Amino acid sequence: MKTTLFSFSALALLGILIIGGGVAMSDSDRESSHEDDDRWEHLQRRSTGVALTTSPLYQEECGSCHMAYPAGLLPVSSWRRIMANLDDHFGDNAELDAQAATQISDYLADNAADMSKYRRSKQMMSAIRQSGEQAPMRITENAYFKREHDELSARVIKQSGAASLSHCNACHQRAKQGSFNEHEIWIKGLGRYDD
């Protein structure tokens, strides 16, 4: 009888330790997950890029004519105005069916610069606020963008193969991945660009 009672007590204690340990592990995992989220958020703020473009519909529809610009380069108000005027999209007709237009517009608004934690997006928004002007319709009209590109001559832009500064991926090798790090700039005929 003592052996049975001891075995039962030992099993009960073992069960408590296993269950208790499992709860402790879950709490630990939960804390670790929050720490990972905090680290990721910190990296986003320090990043020299913007959030990666993740909408296949946006990439397909808009990327068929030009680079599918990361949503974090313009604020919600700019994207809404752009999407509302697709029949005259910077001189071209880029109209979409209503469902596609709504989905793309919602994606852009949800991921716009004023919704982003990425540092480059925050810098774009800061420049808009400081200028006191209406949010631009073009990324190249943003004061931050202008300041970052003011040293580029027309000759350098032409040599890059870009028709204008709106062709980000002509120099920013990882622009399609949302990275605009100055150490990743490569200009055709000049090589790595260092300002």
C-alpha cells in the first residue's frame, strides 16, 4: 500500500511539474514573442527602407507599367487622390475595374507612409508636415526626396538610364524590395554611387 501511495504521489507531483512547466514555458514563449516583436519594430524604425510591397494585385496592375512603388513613400491622402484619378494617371489612362481599384486603394491606404513604422516613411511624412503643403501627388515632389537627390545632375540621371528621378530602380538596386540604402546605389556607367 505504501508503494502504491508513493507511486501515486510521485506521478501526481510529476504531472504538476510537467503542467506547471508547460505554463511557465508558454509564458516564456509569450514574453520572447513580444521581445521579438519589439526588436522587429525597432529595426523597422531604424531601417533605411520602407515596407515591402506585398499585394500581388497592386504589383500586377500597377507594376505592369512602372515600378510598383512601395506604399510607404506617400501618405494615405496622396494614394486616395491618385486612385481617384486613374483615368488621367499622370497623362495616361490607367483605369481599373471597380473591385480591383478598391482593393488596391485599400492596400495603399493601409500601408501608406502615415501608417508605417519604417524610418524612411516617417521621414517622408515629417517633410510633408514641415512644409505645411498638401501631400504631394508624386513621390519626387516630397521635400525629403528632393533633399536626398539634390546633388544629382541631369547628366548622372540620364546616364543611369532613368527618364527621371521617378525611376527609382534605375539606381536603387533593391528599390523593389523597399530598400533605399545609399550603399546599394549603382549607377550604370559610374558604378557604386557615393555622395
